[in-house]
Amino acid sequence: MRIAFAGFGEVNTPVEVIERKCRKACEDLAAAGAEVYPFFPIRDDYEETYIDRAVEYFSGKDFDAMVLCVAGWIPTHAIMKVAEEFKHRPFVLWGLCGWYEDGHLVTTADQAGTSAARIALASAGYTFKYVYDVVNTPSKVGEVISYCRAAEVKRKLKKTKIGQMGYRDMQLYGTTFDGLAVKRSFGLEIECFEMLEVVQRAEKLTEADIRPVVERIKRWRFLKTPDEDAVTKAAKYYTAVKQISDERGYSAISLKDVDGFKKLLGFPPAPIFTLLAEDGICTIPENDCMGNITQVIISGLTGQIGAYLEFYEFFEDGVLAGVPDYIPKEVTDGETTILPAAFGELSQGLLNVSKVREGELTMCRLSCINGKFTMHIVKGFGRTPETWEECGWDKPAPQLPGLKVELSDTPDFAGKVLGQHYIISYGNNVRQITEYCRMNGINVI
């Protein structure tokens, strides 16, 4: 992420003190992974030379967010005159703090500056987060970085495209989207392409075209020997979808699953998703547009692929979340494991039955409720579940990938649940997701 750092301190404070504090703050930001464009000190001289130089410096930079760092008391007009030139960007108002010297507190009145500026920024309609350091406690640089990461994702999504083969699988409601509302709130594009295009491309592929993909597939761990026809179809359909994705620059993809690949081609698309996920592309079945948007947000905020899980059962202490098709390699515990199997009237598919990695995780999902985008976020801990099966598979039924996600309040979760698909990321990522949502006017529950 790229951060513009504007460090403030008034003319009556020793300049070396303001410079020392600002330099340390910049070093902390850089150590946390940011590319920092620093300008300090910015002082309140009557000629406003510091303000003019700062504005000129930042005007030539491309950055995600601006940190207004108050290293000492500064009249609010100095902050506003710098910030006003970049009002379309998110800001962090970051107040540094004093220190102890010879047994007593020394302060440069940082929070006098921030408390005066906070209400001005709020009243003027700025998008910003207020962070203040406390004497003799660790720096709040983590909070600054978290907000700036959200700003980075906000910018990146304006250039993001999601590909959907078909639309509204199984005539579901919660997976649909309003293109203009999505553009307004997130800046991204969701493009639809037809299954016919995939089939036509696949039919033109030669054995030489798909040989590398077949070799990739055969490196997976198979629980029994697959039909060669199933492997060939998987390689051809994957190659066709990947060509479309590469040509159009998709960051995430969903395919019409039940009413598309399965119904019309008699082929479950699990291996296609497995291969796409190996390429680092966010994937989810059933034309789940809201799921795809959630994935690209999570991917940007956490660097993870944002795997999906689907709910099968609710328990008093959590939920059984699994998938009937595939999981990405990133969340797999051990090898990618494939079971050639049939479900209902379908021909043999290459079912991904890999084990899901355990651990602390964050589950979330985006939805649009009465025209307002809402994100449901919940922390949990995923453990390997008891033996279970989904009714309808060939006997012996496969052990599908899944987790028993332990929750602190299952009734509260169930009362807010926004759909059958939720996106998981490992670790506690509530703050990052919340920062992004608040920055974009998305309701959080």
C-alpha cells in the first residue's frame, strides 16, 4: 500500500522534536509493509510556505490514503489546507504522544491538535479514521496500517473485474446483483459470459493444448482411478474458462453449476474450480455474485484466496460448514485428494475430498438488504468435523470437505445469516473487514 505521510507541528515546538517523532512514525509504517511518501515538518508559519510545499509534494504522488500525523500542537487550518487538496482520498488522523524524561512527562500537546482537527474533518465530510497513541504503550501503527490497507483495496476494486458464466443458477435470489449499485459502492465490474463460448472453445482444443493441464490433474492424489474421459473434459473446460479469464482480466469467477455444467453437459465443474483456485483466482459456484464480491474484498484485505463454505447443519455450539465439490489448495491440509464419484443422475465427476485446514477463522458474507449493502462478520474456530455425508452420493458416500466451526453465539449468527455460502479467511480479520466496510458505507452486522 502507498501512504502519503503529512507530519505536523507548530512553529513554537522545537523542530528537531517534530522531525524525530515523524521519522519514527514513518519507519514504523514502512516496517509494517507500506510504501511511505513523507513530508514533514509542516508548520503554521504566516506565509504558509510549509503548507504550499507539502501540497506541491503530494500532488505528484499516487497514493491510497493520507496520514495526517500530528506530532505536536498545530492549528487546525494547517491540517485542513493540506488535506483539502486530496479530499477524495481516505485519511487517518494520527496523534502521536509525549514521553517520560527524568521522571516526568514531556508533551507536545499532540492530542490538543487531534481533538481540534477531528471535529473539523468530520463536519467537513472527510472519510477518515482517528487514531491516537498513548504514553508508555505500543504505537497504534497497526490501526493506521489496517485502515490504509482498506483504502488500498477500495482503489484496487475500481479496476477489478469478476466473470460469471451464466447468471442466477437454480433461480436463486441471494446470489444476484444490481450492476449500477455494485459499481457505485465498490467500483468493480461483473461481466457475464455464456457457457456456449466455453463449449465452443473447448471443442477446438487439441490433445497438445490440454496435455500440461492433464499432467497437473494427474499429480493430484486419486482415491481410485478416474475415467480418462472425465480427466479430458476437466482439462478442456478449464482451459477454455482460463483463456477467457486471462483475456478479460478476471480476479474472480463463478460458473453456472447445477443448471449449467451439470444439467446441460452432465459434468460437475469441481475440477475446473480446483484448477482455477490453484492459479490464485477466487472461485465460487452457482453464479454467486455476492460471494465473488466478498471474496475479492477478503483477498485484498488479507492476501488469502477467500474460500467458500456452505452450511449443512446448525448446532448449539457452532455450524457444520462444508462443500459438495472442491476447496482451494490454499486451505487444504495435505494433498489435493480426488474421488471419482457420481451424484444422482450425473456422470462421473472428479470430486475434491481434500481435508480442510483447521484454525481460527473469520466468516463473512455480503448481501443487499432493502437497497443497502450489508456485511455479516463472525469469528470462529474451525475443527475437523465428525464423520458425515450428504445424502444422494454413490455408496460408500464420500467424506466431503468441511469444518465444524465453533461459534460463541450460534443463535445470534443464525438470526443474522445472509445466505448459504460464507467466505472464510484464517485468523481474526474482523477489524480489517470492518474498516473497509465503514469506509465504503457498508452496514456491518
